[in-house]
Amino acid sequence: MKNYISLSVALIIALNLMSQTNTYEISFGNAVHHEAEVQGVFPELTVDTVSFRMSRTSPGRYALHEFAKNVYNFTATDSKGKTLEVLRPDPYQWQVVGHDETIKISYTLFANRGDGTYSQVDETHAHLNIPATFMFSPETSARPIHVTFNVREDLNWKVATQLKQVSGNTYMAPNLQYFMDSPTEISDYGFREFKVDSEGNTQTVQLVLHHNGTEEELDTYFDKVKKVVLQQKEVFGVLPNFDYNRYTFLACYVPNASGDGMEHRNSTVLTSTRSLGNGGMENNIGTVSHEFFHAWNVERIRPASLEPFDFTSTNMSGELWFAEGFTSYYTNLILCRAGIITADNYIEGLAGNFNYVWNSPGRQFFNPIEMSYQAPFVDAATSVDPVNRDNTFISYYSYGSVLGLALDLSLRQQNLNLDDYMKLLWQRYGEKEIPYTIKNLQEVLVQYAGKEFGNAFFERYIHDSEMPDYKSLFASVGVVLSTADNAPYFGANVRISEGGTIEILRSTRIGSPAYQAGLDKGDSIMSINDTLFKEGQSFGGIINQYKIGDTLSVKYKRYGVEKTTTVILGANPNYTIRLMEKEEGSPSIQALEKRKIWLKLK
């Protein structure tokens, strides 16, 4: 529930409105062809024309997703079965007129994408994201909702959801916001749970896993999940007060799923094509870490810009560098602290995000707040026209992650830390479920670390696009940031085709040698210094034959026309991040102690 009415208050309201409860029923008789049949009953209506809509958005996503495109066979009747007139004022809405205070709707839903945004129905499961599945009536959004899932007993399906069970396969939500935020997995899944004490309140954490693996694999993976949960609890000191004292991981690791993770108030969706026995044990646990951290940061420490969540348009938020980015910083840090990955792997793994952010031209166009504003265009959003994102956009996940790293290491130089800053935000905003603004984030940092430090961080790195001094920050914990000074750099993302030409796959980066030479996405390089290419050659191997500063004569084809340009090789701008002792250095005792505390090494 993301409208910040407490569950107890919402339930009292729901009890008072029981006679006005909206009900849904969904069946999966044609699952083999990815269809579900949905019925809804809306009683005691007081307006002449009632709108029914499919959502255009989904909690946890920041872009438009036109769920109405998968709906057909819509009909509406009154309480006596009389067919009612249906108007279509726009592609997302069905307006029903002439009712007798009750409207019964029915429609067919096509659903065949199993991830955190869409729904998937087939013989293996009914994987339901609620906004992608159920129509709603805005006029009745405050009403309680009952939904009955007609499971396929022949397939041994069971229901898993954060919704409260009424009886059998019927569940309830206190209002529309809560309903829309409650994904549901219906399948023959495996199940594990454990109890966690949090300030005298015992809460249950469940893992629902739809997969084709073994019980032993499920047990091993569940142990990793438990470590993540307990390590994240240490950051904030407490678990959130989950509704009904229950949190559920809804995981689908099956070939027909699409990779994703999506946070919700008391649950999260985890999807992957990787089975636990085929790389998923190591590769999927990062999504567990990221999404569970959202139980605090986003779900309860929540940007005011995401409230109330709009199912008809996008919520533009300037806080995603913090909500998603700082969560991304903690994703692998938690895995390291929990002993799931080594300190060595964690440190070296920082280089990917660091190089992406550090070397991106995008910082000359947008600061982290403005990068966050781009979410409606990039968060699983689709368009057919080319865009220049390679030069103008930095993911707020990555941008916020490297800023979270810098803030943590900067605070530690003052014997402070990011964990305690997050605790303060939790106590001030998350625990009380008071939405925050960017100004609030700055005020709490000033309170925690001092006026000069807090204001400088926000002025330089959040409201502007400066970069912190990472070299000295890393050195403070015995880590070396270094470049490959002697490596030549061409500056294009390419592949060598079967015909022996080099195809430029992405926009060349502003300032790179390829960009300065006028090369761009779609160009086919035919030769370098009159040397042709062979299938199977490595482009990096070709360039590494030369030195920084060498001038290359490049023949290429654009729009069918052969051209020639000159590329002057630059120095590779990428960095490596490694433990000092692996670079033949000796970190100080003080640096080693800071690293030990930071990574919680034993």
C-alpha cells in the first residue's frame, strides 16, 4: 500500500465498506494459449457513467506500459444480465452506461511475458502483475477488493501473494492501491520460510520458488536469501513492519520467464531464465539483495514524487539516483558482508559502474536529478526512433551507486558511515512512512555529518555533475584506482561480421577518437591502414597492434557509399579497481581496519 494510510486504518475503512466490495474472478482454462478470463462485479454504483480502465503504469516502474493492448472480448451487463452500452473515449478506457447500480464486466486477457511488469499465463504458471491483469474503476478506488483465483488443480497450482487470504483461493485488498501493488504467483512452486525477530516483533520471511530444480538447490539458495535478509536488517537495525507480519519473495527461475526484479510493499518479484543449477545460484542472488533493500528504501523511505502512484500517467521523480542508485550501491556490498561474494570480487566488480559513469559524456548534459527525470523514457520503455542515450544518459542506478560509494567512503574518513545516515532517514521518514524530498535528504545529511559536508555533497554532486576524488577515497580503505596507461583506444562498440567488415553498433562517444574522426553507429569499417579483417578476429587485438597517438587510415561504408577518415588512437580511459596488496602495495594498518569495518570482514 503506497498511499501511506496504515493498514489497520485501511482495514477499518474496508469493514465499513464491505457491502460495497468490488469482486474479481480469474480463470485459466486456455492457459496453453496464454489466455485468462476475468470477471468483475461492481455494486452500489452512484454515477450514471462508470469508467473501467487498464492501467498504463505499474508500481516499481517509471515508464508507460500500455496494458490495454492485451485486452479483448470486453462485455458489461447489469445485475440481471442485461447487456449494457459501452463507449470508448480513449484506448485505455471503457465507459459503461445504463446500469441498475451494479455492473458486471468480463474480458479476455492475453498474457505471455513473465517479469516484474507484465503477466504470463501458460501451462507452467499464472504469473500475475495486477495492473497488467485487472481493470479498475477510478470512481471506486477506495473500496475493498476480493479476488478469487480459479487455480488449475490438474497442474497442482497454489497461490502465493502478499494479499490477505479470505478463504480458499479468495484474497482481499483494502483498496485499489494495495491491490495493484500485490503481484501473485500461481504455480506448483517450492516453499521455504523463516522467522526473524525485530524489536520483539516476530516476522516471517518466505521464499516462493517456481523452478525446475531440486529441493537441495532450493535449500542452498534459501540459505543465501536468509543471509541477505539478516545482513540488510543490520543496516537499518530493524525490519519494516510488514503487513500481516509477512514478506514474500516471489521467484520464477524458468526458461519461459524474462529476467527482472520488482519491489513491492511486502513482497518482490524475481524472474530469470537461469535455473539455480545453471548459474542462477550465483547470478540471481544479486536481484534478491537489490529488491529486498527496497523494502526500506523506496517502499517506506519513499520519494514524495511517487505519491500518490498514478495508474493513468507516469510519476516523474528526481530522487531515483537515491531510491534506486543507493540501493544499487548496497546490492553487492550486502553480498560481500554476508560472505556470499569475496571482498576481492566485490572490489574489482566496482569497476564496471565506475567506468560507465566516470567516462560518460552524459554528465555535461544532466546532473543526477535530471538523469532521474529520464526514467519514463528508459525504464523498460520502448520507441522506434533512434536516440542519443549513449552520449546523454547515465543510468540513475549506476550514477547513484557510485555516488553512494563516494558518500560512504567520505563519511568513513570522518569516522561516520552511510549505514547510520540510512538509519536516520529510516527513523525520520521510513518508519513513519512520511514521503521525502531531495531537500529532506540534504537536511538529514547536514544533521548527521555537519553543514559544510552535507551542503557541499549535494551542491557539487547532486545539483551539479562534479565527481568526487575517488583515488583518495579508495586509498583510505587500501584500494588502488588505476588506468591502463599504455593501452590504445579507438572508441567504438563494434563486431566483426561474417563478411569481414567491422560494424559500429552504438553511437560513438563524444570526445572519443572514433567520434572525432566522424565515425558513427551503422558505419561498416572495411579496412584499417589498408589491412582487411578476417572472421573471428578480435577488434581489440587489431587495435592493440598499435600505440597511443598512432594515426590510422580507416576505410568505411555509410549508406552504401565508401569513405575514408583518419583516427588518432587515444589512451584507454577505463580504470581498474583492486586491493592494494594485489598491486604490490602495502596498505596501512589504519586503511586495513577501515576496510574491515566497511566490508564487515572477520
